Amino acid sequence: MLDLKFVRENLPAVEEALRRRRAPASLGGFADLDRKRRDLLVKVEALRAERNAASEEIGRLRREKKDASGLMQQMKEVAARIKEMEAGLPEAERQMEEALLNIPNIPDPSVPEGAGEEDNAVVRTWGTPGAFSFPVRDHVDIGAALDILDFDRAAKIAGARFCLSKGAGALLERALINFMLDVHTREHGYMEVLPPFLANSASFFGTGQLPKFEEDLFRVAGTDYFLVPTAEVPVTNIVRDEILPADSLPLKMTAYTPCFRAEAGSYGKDVRGMIRQHQFNKVELVKVCRPEDSWRELEALTADAEDILKRLGLPYRVVTLCTADLGFSSAKTYDLEVWLPSQKRYREISSCSNFTDFQARRAKIRYRDDASGKTRLAHTLNGSGLAAGRTVVAVLENFQQEDGSVVIPEPLRPYMGGMDRIVKR
RNA sequence: GGAGAGGUGGCCGAGUCGGCUGAAGGCAACCGCCUGCUAAGCGGUUGUACGGGUAAAACCGUACCGAGGGUUCGAAUCCCUCCCUCUCCGCCA
């Protein structure tokens, strides 16, 4: 959420940001709405002031055992008028709130303007896609041949867009998760947290998934609970409604969670395999920091996620999402894209974003500034480090051998009982 | 699921028969004084949001004592609904 005063005073800039994002939402009514709301507020507050003064006077008179019935009679009328005027306030405020909640974050000036994926800017590329001397298979075929991925039975159990990992496949994903968590906690300085996998609506408002994107979520029927689509939601909300001591910043947390996404509107997209699932595993990185540090922290967080890919030896590139591709709450996002030999292209495996104070304002995540003693909104960031399911895909595809086996990257072997290769049992 | 207790400012904690409580007291923090230094001691300051006001302040107003509604001239205090936390019992991984 943007600051109301900021929007009011910078309407053209906000409209320009919307235009850059290709978000057609018009702010035409905003100024009027704001004006109307404030006019009403001023009138109501004046009446309340009158009532408060009179009430105090009545209290004084009664203590002095004097007659106050006249004043009380008068105030009865004022009270009625207040009630009448107040009636319009909630609606005016609701409209303002709604308008404000639906304005996305303002893209950082360094974000390239663009209309879609094709306008994302490649920042750097690491590694070289392997050359294969045999016909490359995709992870679905590899997984079926090795009997480690079973999409048919997953469909029986749950439906489309679910996966069942078995044997070395399940072990591989668990190893990846443990490896990622260990690197981030022991070497990158993150604190591991294991949060609830369901969160209430207040948390989803805090990080910006609600009210706009409810259709992307799974809701537990008849409750206020939603399945988390990313650990960002429970982890960032750890500090919702809190004033943090300045010396506790930056807060760096990492969490493994499954992620649940409705994938509404993605029919026909990535239907094959485990690229796009209703449920997938992910290790997330979350930071809460001072505003002046957030851009530096974004670079560091992105590097932490990249480190996993490097250690696994997976070729990847980093792109800056263009304005149209940028998420609602984000001011700037780097996507990490891993090379998939079967698709002969790079696919998203991590998304690292600086939300500036956008989430912090919604979630009331603040800290006390040492110098001024005042509370200030913190900045929040997060990034995948990494999406485990897609990492499994990348490992299977990039390290497949002609004989159908898959070589396990060195760093994962200790997590897999020394296994260095997945072969057909 | 059953029974009970409770939700007040950065934290702890008091609020009497509704008015003088934005809220005692304490802690913490900050600024002075004192001190060779530190500690102790003494004096003072310190909530948030919105609106008005200002060049910016000062300042003024309104709201906020879990959330929402009600009673009243006036509610942290009374009534209703809901949410959450804790304790005990039951059930259970």
C-alpha cells in the first residue's frame, strides 16, 4: 500500500507509475473521493469537538451540583446531528481504502519499462548449458524411467498439477531442501523458521495477496484460513504490527514450506511435469531491514539464492523483471532462471524482490530509529532460495546421462547417504 | 468439545459508584545535573493515526484502552456480538 499523503501529493507520478506498469487503473476519482472524505471529516470533527466541550461542561456543572439539563437537551440534538453525519464516513473511508489497496507499488527507476516477459532485461549469465551427445529427455520421461516421479498416481490421489515423488526422487528433493537451508543458515546468516502453512486473511492483506488476488489462493472452506502460496506470507507476517529495535535489523530468515497455488487462468500452460503445480516445495529467504539498506540487501539476497545454483552447477541467468511483469507489491524483482535442456531455454526458479515499505505499511512493520527515537516503516524483501520442485527438474534434466541415470551434484551427496547417481532399481 | 481467567501506551501494570484518564505507577529510552571513568542519585522529556494549521515548526481538533455494534449530553469503565490468548478437564499426532 502506498502512503495516502504521498498519493495525494504526487498523483501524476503515481499515474505515471501505473502507466509504466501497463496497469490501466485510473486514479481519476481519487482526488474527488479524497476531497469529499476530508470535507466530511472536518465537519464531523467540529461537531464532536463541540459535543466534547459541552460534555465536559456538564460534568463540571454536575459536580458543582448545578443544573445542566438545558445543555444536555441541546447536546441531544448535536448528538443526533453527529450520528447523521457520521453515517457517511465509513463508506467514504472504505472507498479510499479500497482505492489505495488496489494501487501497486511504484517500480524503481532502474526497472526497465516493458509490456511483457520479452522486455525483461538479462543482467548476467552463469555457467554454460551442457552439450548432450544423445537425445535429451525431459524430467517427466527421466522420472518415469527411473520410477522416481509418478504423475499418474498423483492425479489419482489429488488431480492434475500434483506430483508424487518416490524413492530417490523423494530423497533428492528432501536433500535439496536440507542443503539449501544449511547453506543459508550456516553460511549466509539466516535464521531458520518453520512457520504455519496456513495463514489468516490479515496476514494475506499484510503481504498484498489480498484483497486483489484471492482467486490465486486455496481457502479452507468455512474458515478465515488460506493455504500459503509462499513462505513470504507467514514469515513476513512474523513481525506484523510490531515495532522492532533498530539493532535487530536486518532480520534475515529462511523457511522451508510447501506452497499452494490455485493456478487459476493458467490452463494449458506447463501442463506437463512438475514445473507448474498446485503444491510445490520451496525454501524462502525473507529480510526486514532499514530503508536505506534495502537495495543493497536485495543484491545480497539475490546473490545468496544464486549461490545455491552455482554450488549445484546449474547454468542460470539473472533477469530484471520489466514494469509489466513486476509483481503487485514489488518495486524491483530479479528472477533467477535455470537452464532446462529439454526446453532449450531458461525457466524461472527464483524471484527476489524488494517491496520497499509497501508491505510494511500494510502490515505495520516498523522499527524505532536510534537517532530520532521515532518509529519508521521498515523495508521488506524476499526471494526463493530456491523452488525445490523446479530444482529437481533442473538437476534431472541437466545431469541426465545417456544410460538414463542421473548424476547427483557433489554437494547433495552427503544428504543422500553418499549416493552419487540415480539409477533404475 | 466442557469449565474458568484475561486482552490497556515500546514493555510491565493501575483504573474507584460512567465525567477532572491519552490514560496513575514502574521499567526502558533520551536530555540535563552530578562524577576522574562507570554505576547509583537528582531534575526533565518521550504514543500512534487522521484532519486543520505553518515556509517548516509551534499549535489546534478528532479518533484509538482486542474488533464491531448499542445505551448516554458524555464510555477504558455499562450492555450485546465476535476474535484472540492463557489455565484445567476430555480427545488426539
